[in-house]
Amino acid sequence: MQKIPQNAALILIDIQRGFDDPCWGERNNPAAEANAARLLGAWRTSGRPLFHVQHRSRNPASPLAPGQPDGILAVHISSRHFDLR
């Protein structure tokens, strides 16, 4: 297995509670957040850079609209003050 360079960064994209909303239909990746949480834990331990990217819908009715509670990061992935968002 190849080692990950020390200057590599992890970018977590759109891991938000709103994607559990029934409006999206049945998910094909129900373990995505748990798998990302495991990766995130190991990544934080490594001290490498980490970025969270969140979808912010322009549609006010979307579960991913700013101000909607489901627009925040999934529980498994809660950011820390030193994570970049």
C-alpha cells in the first residue's frame, strides 16, 4: 500500500443532515457518513489539512438552504474549530 503524502488534504463534500430528507428518495449509500467519520477520525489524528464543503441551496424550501437545521454537517462529521469550512 502506498503511503499518503504528509501534505495531502482531505476534502469532505456535502456530508450534511439534509441528504437524509425523504425528498431525495432512497439512498444508495446508507453507510456513507459512518465511513466518512472513520476516515475523518484517522485523518485528524494524522494532523493533515482538512476541509469541509457544504451545499447551500438557493431554494428556501430545500433542506440544504441556509438557516435550515438539516443544512448543517451530519452528526458523524461535526467539525471542530480547527477544521476549515
